[in-house]
Amino acid sequence: MKQGILSLFLIIGAVVTAQTDNINKSRFRQMKDLLPTPNMYRTGGGAPGAFYYQQQANYKMNIRLDDENQRIYGEQTITYINNAPESLEYLWVQLDQNMRAQNSQTRLIRTGDVGRGMSSYEIKQLFYDFDGGFKIDEVTDQEGQDQDYKINYTMMRVNLDSPLKQGDSVSFSIKWWYNINDRAKYGGRSGLEYFEEENNYLYTIAQFFPRMAVYSDVEGWQNKQFLGRGEFALPFGDYDVKITVPDDHVVGATGTLQNAEEVLSEEQLDRLEEARNNREDPVFIVNESEARKAEKGSAKGEKTWHFKAKNVRDFAFCSSRKFIWDAMAVKFGERTVLAMSYYPKEGNPLWERYSTRVVAHTLKTYSKYTFDYPYPVAISVHTNRIGMEYPMICFNGGRPASDGTYSKGTKYGMIGVIIHEVGHNFFPMIVNSDERQWTWMDEGLNTFVQYLTEQEWEEDYPSRRGPAYKIADYMRSEKQDMVPIMTNSESILQFGNNAYGKPATALNILRETVMGRELFDYAFKTYSERWMFKHPTPADFFRTMEDASGVDLDWFFRGWFYTTDHVDISLEKVTWYKMDTKNPDVENPRKREEAENEFIGDTRNRKELKGKHYSDAHPEMADFYNKNDDYTVLPYDKDQYKKYLESLSEEERAYLEAGWNFYEIEFENQGGLVMPVILRFTFTDGSTEVIRHPAEIWLKNEERFKKVFVFEKEVVKVELDPFLETADTDLNDNVWPEERKPTRFELYRSGRGGRSLNRMQQAEK
């Protein structure tokens, strides 16, 4: 009996093992195991479903900037509208400034070591003494009574007196303040920059107020803590914001200025109106000489700037007495958008020459690939930080040297970051993905359209990311230093390559190589239009790209987004064949020619034994075979060939007479990612032919396959991926006959250092 039970277990185990072995592991299998099941909220085609909903949060705020103490004070009322089918017992509010609080989890999870050396900034963090974070004075309900709440680091739960039902709204108010961080000392996406020479401050203020978290059909509340890397997930709403600042400050903000006549001079109002009608060049509302004069003064009082913005997911502003301000018009049909820049004199001459023109160019180019920019303004603000984005306003780096010269890197870095940050208006400010979870959905998509926009700015623009070959170094790096694109924002390794470069490259490959520009552009525009002012997920993007193009892309998204495989297709072997014509007059001389190389011993014997063989002394030993070798054409051979020809069809005889060249080529997938196979053949006369094979050529064998090519002319060279469009990480095995190119290295010299002159300074020298 026991033996029978054991046998049964062995049989069951064998069956389970067999089933496991038979699991479909094909790289071309559909993504049903990775994507959520379509439902009434989100369709299988990637569009919002019939029951799709999203919440709304409206804000009314009074903000005061304390320039003496570098503080922000705020009083705000949030009106939250529940459009979900279920009732809500509580609301979650984001307190992102608490990342800078003394009890911040961000500081507790920060790692480091001394052995490799430490920067002054890293040492500063060990003595963190900044009193950051929100100071919540009160939270009250719409009746002015205390509202029950609980703060959990960067999240605050507002406990409702009764469940908020579908279609109902609730209002509550928060009074708060916080100390503004100096970005040079403590870092940050927003904060202040201090100019010691004039004892002035330039403020770029964001994440400055308690903000509602997203509640969606996908995961309910997005209440993941803000640790610093994963950015923000926010609902749309309307904003009514009054900002009180020193009366000599100039303010730029999300939305439309409501009281221009109260805060601007008559001359400034006239200039602003002129800018609304000028599409060729920026118009100065505040020029450099006026800004230089203002920065030497001091405020005599305060002034309140009033802004309103509809259907935005966030609000940010800038304020300083140092600002130069220019603007120009961008037309979308009958609608005029103002492209504007705010910058101190330290940004010139770069900023007055380029910034606003780049903003305008970005709006027009992004709109071509997505949808017409819907907001009334788009603002670029100059800071000493590299870049950060908010609805209608962004903060960008790119500062010339103090003598007004700048390097090529500074120039194109500035243009690139302005394009990138203004482009974020489209992703994620309007196509509102969850940045806290999926960085690539805004950074990757935005970097891709940034590349298209840069290339339309000028010929041979030196884009950092986009072309396939630029990602090859990252793709070939050690796997333990990589994670898939589909990794939560806080867990990403090599952040720039993973969340910006790799997805942007993937989209470029889809556009140029896999789908073609027409199909890709239509599908990408469809995705953008479908999810305007909504909350898409990765599945919605993947499904829409297939749905709108009719191209199966599961193999591509699975490989590029869910694995760390790389592209390395090897051109393993090329064998040249000619058809055997059976004609002895043709084949026998060819065989004789091909037999020219011989064993070295035979060569030496022929030389040393010449005239010394036995047969040399006895010529009577020679017979038929000594007089006719294997290559001699005999009458019987010709008769046999004649019979062979008669047995062939007319078409088959044509093949023989054509003299085709057949090339059997063997390919090996060494990197793991299946990709299209693009080949360029070069012939003896110097002409070329390009043949493109879709990725499905790997369907039957994803590791290795052979394919036969036939040409009239002889091939002298075969190149795999000749246009560098698949991100192949090893080009040395992509050419036949083999070509090896040396990798350049620099002579290392110890003790090198110091800041070199930029090329403008060198030219002046």
C-alpha cells in the first residue's frame, strides 16, 4: 500500500514537472500575464472605459512670501468632489515638504560610505540642521470647527465625520507655514537662491501647500510616502491663488494673472499687450536695465498678485526683484498662448536670446505630436538648478560664466532642459500619469518628444538621448546594476538611463524601425488625446499603441520594459553558394581552380621528388588515369549533361543559366532581446541593397536561425544594423568579412584638474 502511494506521488510529480517544462516561455507570447484584465473603467484597447471616473480637488489659497525670514505662510481651502462609485471614509493629503523635516524618512534611509571620499554636500547632510517641513497651525471643516486628522510623515489622513458619497463634495481648510530651503545648501526641486552681492533672493516655489492625493480605480488612494525620488500623483482641479510678496518683486505663476492693472505699471501693461500680438520675437515686459535697478533697491511694502487656473493638477510660482521678464505669442487657431521667461541678469546673454523662443518652439512641436497646448501661458524660469516642471511654469538651469561666455554644453544643456521641462506640460501635467509609481511614463515619453523637438530646432542638434546607439553602453552594463523599466520610482538603479534614456530610445526604435513613422505617430497621438486630463497606466499606453496601429508589440514591450535583456545579434557565419549547373565545361574548371590550395607535404614532395618517381623511370606505367585527371572534360560528361538539361523545366533551366549567387547567413541572439534584422549588402561593383526583416523572423527559433539570400551580383560585404537603429551593444560581430575597430582610450595623467576655459573664452584669448 505504501509503495502504491509513493508511486502515485512520483507520477503526480512527473506530471507537474512536465507541465512546468511546457510553460510558454516564448518572447513573443502575449502580455496577458503582465497586464491587468480590462474592465468597465479601462478597455482592452487602452482607452478610458464607459465607467471611467476621476476625482476633482479645487483650491482657494492666500499665500504670503516672507522675504526677511525666507518663509511661506499659507491659508487654503480644499473642496474635494467624489466621483468614485464608492463612498470615502477619509481623505489623504500629501505633505511633501515634510521630506525636509527633522524626522524625515528620507534622511533615515540614505546610505553612504567614507572609503571612496565624501563631498562637502554629503558631509553637510550628516549635520542636517535645517528646520524644514510643514508647520500645521490648524485644520478645520467647512463650519470652522476642528477637523480630525493624522499626520504620517509626508501624508496626512483627514478623517471625515460621515462617508463622502458619490457625487458629493466636502470642504476643509488648512493653515500652515514652512521655512524655504536654500537649494545650494539643502538641494531640492524648489526653494531659494541667494545672491550675496546684492543681498537678494530668487524664489522658485513648488510643493509648497498640502495637496490632495489621487484616488483612482486602479489602486484606490495613492498614498505612498514621498521619499524624494518618485515624484507626484495629483488630481485635477481649479485654483484661485493670491500671492503677497514685497512690492518690488515680479511674480510668475501657474494660471492667468487676474489683477495686472494693480501690480504692473502702465508701461508694463502696454508691453504685455504688445507681446500678445508678437509671434516673431520676445517683447520685454521688464528689461535688463530695469531689473538691474530694481535689484539694488528694497521693498517699501507688499503687493498681492492674483492668479486663477482651471483644470490643472498643481500650482507653482516664482518671485524676485531680480527678474527680467519677456514674452511672445504662440497661436493655436484663434487662441493665443503667451510663452514667457523670467530670469536674473546672471542668465544673460543666453536667456534673452533663447529661452522664450525655445518655449514657443516646444509648444508648437509637442502639439504636432500630441494635441494643441490647451493652457493660456507657458513659463520658463532661470534657476541654479537643472530643471523641474509644473503646470504652465518650470524652473531651468543653464547659466553662463560671469564674463557672459558659455560652453557649448551650457548652451545646449539650457535649450534641452527648457524643451524638456516645458514639454512636461504634456506629460504628466495633462496626460497625468502616476509619477510616484512609474517615472518612465512621464520622463521617458517626454524625453522622446524632447528629442523630436531638439531635432526640429536645428540640424544636427547634439541630443543626449534618443538615438538607439546612445543607449548601447548602458544596455551592455552589468545586469546587477540594472532593473527593468517597469520598476517603482524609488527602486530604480541608474535613474537617468533607466527612466529617461531607455524608454525614449525604445519609442524611437518603435517609430523608426518597428512600426514606421506614420503608424507610430498616429498611435502616439491617439494615446495622448485619449488620456488628456486623465490618469493613464502603463497598460493603457501599451494597449493603445497596439490598438491604434494594428501592430503586435507585446514582444517589444515585454523585452524592453519588463526585462534587463539587451540587443546583441551576431552575424555568425556567411557561406557563399553557386548553383551546380552540371555542365562539365563550367564545373570542372571551377573545381580545378578551387583545388589550388594543397597540403604542404604534397607541395614539398612535388618540389623535392620531381623527376625521381618510379613512374618517371618507367613511363610505360602510365595509363588512362595518368593522362586524364578528375577535372578533364570527357565526351560522356557532355552527353550526361545534355540528358540532365532535357529533364528540367524551362523555369529550372533559367535558374541554371542565370548564374545566381546564394548566401546562407547564420544569426545568433546573444543579448536576449528579439529585434528586427536589418542587413546592408555591398556588391563587387560598389552598389548596395538594404533588406529589412521584422522581429518575427525569430518566431521559430529565438536563439539562432539561418536565412538564404540570392543576388545576381557577388557580395563583398554584409553589415547587420548598418544604420545603428536597434541599440546593438556589440558591433564587432555585425560585419562580414570581419572588421575589428580599436576602442580609443586617453592617456591618464595624475594630478589633472581645474576648470578649463570654454571655447568662447578660448576664442577671446
